[in-house]
Amino acid sequence: MPRFLLALDYGGTKLSAALTTAHAREWLALERIISPPEHNAQYEQRAMLKLARKILNGKIPAAIGISFGGPVDFARGLVLLSHHVAGWENIFLRDQWRAEFGAPVEIDNDANVAALGEFKFGAGRACASLLYVTVSTGVGGGWIVDGKILRGADGVAGEIGHTIFDPNGPLCICGRRGCVEVFASGRAIARIARERLIAHPRAESRVRELIAAEITAQAVARAAQDGDEFAQSILDDAARALGFGIGTAITLLNPERVVIGGGVSKAGEKYFAAVRVAARANCLPQMRVEIVPAALGDDAPLWGAVALAQEIAQK
């Protein structure tokens, strides 16, 4: 009888649930939904339970792995907060899912879980150590050292998005100024594009037609790939900020490989080239670290959640 593993991913703007078995490398079922604007924790939990029940279709999971987009106390299964969704302060999410399905549950923050997914199933295979960086709504990071997640004394190791790029820069959601996240995230790219279009009313760009509606990082990236120089300059600046942060991280722990995922990582080869140049300029020259795109794409946190579920299912 197959042992079903339920994988859940609470993202900043979307929710995903998937079902597989212990040794499978494909989904038996997969569902995603985009969260509405100004949604909260209660909405997310109701929606995720609905997704889980739909893909289980009466099956009982042997274990549940959860990726959460925010700081998590791994040892207690406690969500500390979400930087992007209200109402997640000090929620024992592991206990809620354990009570719902009577199965063992493990939960960690999305960057750690995605790092584990890429290490086990994706671009990090055959590596002893890697840094996974996710660039989407925010910028997060997860470390794998000697084959295991490095969580740090407070469980928040890998927060590369909150290393400082410019101490005089804009205010970050963490309360400090000039973090990598306020220059390199998807939200930052959209914000900077709008600010520059307003500041330079004569600048020509395909992005300008969006200014009365909603400018997104995806729209900026599409325009850049179509040869829009204004859009490309915004992406280049974002890539330099990200690369600076990655270079700092490489200097500290010298991983074998850096894997970059998240929506912004799909911005194209010019973006990746700029990230690599900036990273190598900000670390020691003898540190020959590979910087590569994620192999699992948007599914990295889900496959990492599978890896978490596998570990506890075997206990």
C-alpha cells in the first residue's frame, strides 16, 4: 500500500499543495491558487485546508511537510510571523495540521525548505554544501552544510535579503535601511520602475503604459527581454544588489554552489550574468563558486516539503 506524502507551500502571493509517494519523482496531484490582495492568515489556512482535502480525495497522508514564507521556530513547529501576510504571529501551525490529519508534520521557512528540495532533487545534487536564494515577493536564503539545513541559533540563518547593500537606502520591512531585499526583490523592482518613470517623464519604455495600473517585476523583465533599455537598467541594478549580497554570503561560508530560484530568477541570462559579476566582485578571488538557476523552479519548496515529510515518515 503506498505511503502518501502531503507537501504544502505557503507563499507570499500563492498557496500550493501537492501529493506524492515516498519514492516517486512526480506529483500524483497538484493544486495552486493565487491569494487575493490584502488577504490574511485565516484566509490562507482555510484555503490551504481546502486544497489539501481536494488533492487527498479521502486518502490519509503518512506525513506532511510544510514550507512557510516567513520565520519559523523549527523545533516547536511555530510560525513566528509573516513579513507579507497579517495574522501569522506565533501560530503553532505544525500542531494544527497534526490535529487535522493525525499524521506527523514538519515545518520550516520556505528558503530552508527550497534549499533542501534543490539539494535532494534539483540543482544541488552531488553537492556537500549550497546556498539557495529565492528572489520573489522578498529575498530569502537557505543553507545546506554537510548535507543538512543550517538554521542558526535563532532559526533564521540564511536571511540574505536582510544583509545591507546600502546603509542609506530605503526603509525595509525589517525596520532597517538599505537591505538587499529593498533593491532586488520583485516588489522592489516594481517600485523602482514606477519611481523612475515618474522622476523621468520623458524616458521611453514599454513599462510606462502600465503606470496607471500595476507595474510588476514580471512586466519589467518581459520588457527587458524585448530590448527595452530602461527596463534592462532596472533589472541590472537589482541584479547588482542581489549579487553583492550573494558575494558577502560566499565570503562567509564558501558554499560549493549557489542556486537561485523564485519568480525574478526567470528574468533571463543577462540578469544572471549581472548577478554573477557582482557576486564575484564582492568575494575573495579564490572562491570559485558556481551560481546556477534552480532546477525545480516554483516547485522547489514543495519538493523540499516532500524531503521533510520523508524524514519523519521513516522515523
